[in-house]
Amino acid sequence: MKRILVTGGAGFIGSHLCERLLKEGNEVISLDNYFTGSKKNIIHLLDNPYFEVVRHDITEPYYAEVDEVYNLACPASPIHYQHDPIKTIKTSVVGATNMLGLAKRIDAKILQASTSEVYGDPHIHPQPETYWGNVNPIGLRSCYDEGKRCAESLFINYHKQNDVRIKIIRIFNTYGTRMNTNDGRVISNFIVQALKGQDITIYGKGNQTRSFQYVDDLVEGMIRMMNTNDSVTGPINIGNPGEFSILELAEKIIKMTNSSSKIVFEPLPEDDPMQRKPDISLAKKTLNNWEPKVSLEEGLKKVITYFDEELKSI
Ligand code: NAD
Ligand code: UDP
């Protein structure tokens, strides 16, 4: 039995990861300040005696004896990470420093949930890990993008300077059950709008693309990454290479929900990336032939059912 700390454990991805790690027989601590996460996401795990819940902010040091740390604490949706940009940067940078300090002190392995946002508005398509990206350092998204880029730098330097065993994964757009219905991300927005019969808000012309990964595929990739030998540090892309335009996504969701919603076009936010698709050859090679298994249609079906129930319970 391993003792595992998951920061951001009450969030969308963190709660799925805690669930899976517990199922595999580990002892899990969820650490969260509940900025975007909620107890509801982990309530079904609370009667497991091997699950512990800590209310804490990772911008403050934290100490526990664990074997592994998954560092997920950070708001991920643009409306949330732009709400208090300075706090977002501190969460990525000071938070990563605190967690790396902890890993160094107790000799734990530590995995960083980095992001495809480190590629910014990419000029290379699909994006391989060798691409350095195209990020506006002073734009609206920079608190998130540059915070995550700096965290990657901290991770690699703790590894080089202090031999900390690190793993960096770059997560591409991920969706699934337990996403907030109001988190402003495209899949939650479109499904909620379609279910309520409201206008579907496409920002820009809808020709920008994203590649959507179902949360179960991500969790599988994350755990495989943590279990690689110590020479594997990453960064490694974890995403689903199926690429869709935002207009295609809107049409798919309208069809799948049988909705009467109309599409409306609104201004494109500043620095919104035009295209995004992971090159996952490194993940396949390094993570035992890992590849996503859940198609967009299959995943959307599950989330539509979930949001439908959520909306009825509000
Ligand atoms: P989320 O907002 O649901 O989860 C983040 C969790 O971190 C929340 O529970 C929140 O309360 C907690 N948190 C935020 N700031 C904190 C702080 N200072 N101290 C302690 N807890 C804090 O988002 P998510 O989609 O589950 O994302 C989880 C991680 O994965 C994030 O690091 C995010 O950057 C990364 N990621 C997500 C995606 C995606 O598409 N969902 C893509 C790339 C990277
Ligand atoms: N988007 C949209 N309508 C919405 C929400 C988002 O057209 O109601 C667009 C957004 O401009 C972006 C894409 O969908 O081009 C993905 O947005 P999201 O916030 O989900 O993720 P990110 O931009 O961080 O990849």
C-alpha cells in the first residue's frame, strides 16, 4: 500500500484520480482549498478509512509523510484562473515550490499536472513535446500559461539540482463527469446551454480547434507516468488526438441532446489559441502503449447524462 498525496483532490480531475488510487488499494490524502473543487466531488469516498481530506492552500507549506505526490491544485478554466490572476500565478509557482520542497525532504516521487497551454497559440501542429510554444507573457491567459511554464522549470531544476524524482505531463483539454456546470469551459457551456434550450455561444467563427480527452483516459495515463522508472521525467503529452472545430462540437452536442438551441457567435477572447492537437507518440512509446480509448461521442454521452441529472437536482 502506497501513501499518496493529491493536491487539488476535490477538483474535477483530482476526484477521479483519488477514486482510482483508492480502488487500487492505496492510502490517499486529498489536499484542497475548495476554490473550484467541492466536497460533493469526493463525498462518495469519505467512508473509506484509507481516504483523508485536508483543507489547505498549497501556497502555504504542507508536511506529510507520503510516497508520491500528484500536484493538480490550480484553477483550470479561463474564467476561474482569470478571476484572481496573481493568486493563479502563486498557486502554480509558490505551490509547486512548496510541493517540490516536500518531495525533496521526504524523498517522494512528484508528478506535475502541466498543460497544453504551455504551447500557447501554437505555430507547429500537432504539438510535440519538443515545441517551445508561442505564449504572450503579458496577455489574459499568461497567469495560467506562464505559471505552468515556470512550474515546469522548477520541476526540472529540482530534479537536476536536488535529484528529486519528477514527472511532468502536459494535459490537453479534458472533460468528464464532475466538471462544474458553470465553469465556462466549452463542453460544460455547450451541454448546459443545449439542455436548457438556450443559445449556444460560439466565440469567434468556431473554426478554432481543440482535441478533447475523456477523464478516464487521462487518469490511466497519469498513473502509468507516475509508475515509470526514475529516468523518465517528461514532459509527456497526455491527450486525445481527435481534433474538432468548436462549430463541429456545437453541432454534435445539439444533435446528441436533441436540442432546439440556436448557435450564436460572440467575440473571440484575447489570445484564444486557433488550433490544438497532441502528438502522443512519446506517450505511446514511454507509457506501455498508452492511448485514449474513449471516443468524443461516447464521452459526451456520459457527460450529457451527468449534467442532465445535475440540472434536475439544482
Ligand atoms: P479544477 O478547477 O476542477 O481542479 C483544481 C482543484 O485545485 C480544485 O479542487 C481547486 O479547489 C484546487 N485549488 C486551486 N487552487 C488551490 C490552491 N492554491 N491550494 C489548494 N487547492 C487549490 O480543475 P481540473 O480540470 O480538475 O484541473 C486539475 C489540474 O489539471 C490543474 O492543475 C489544471 O491546470 C490541470 N489541467 C487540466 C486540464 C483540463 O482540461 N481539465 C487541462 C490541462 C491541465
Ligand atoms: N468557447 C466557445 N464558447 C464557449 C466557451 C468556449 O466558443 O461558451 C471556445 C473558446 O473560445 C475556445 C474553445 O471553445 O476557443 C475551448 O475553450 P475552453 O475554455 O474550454 O478551453 P481552452 O481555451 O482553455 O482550451
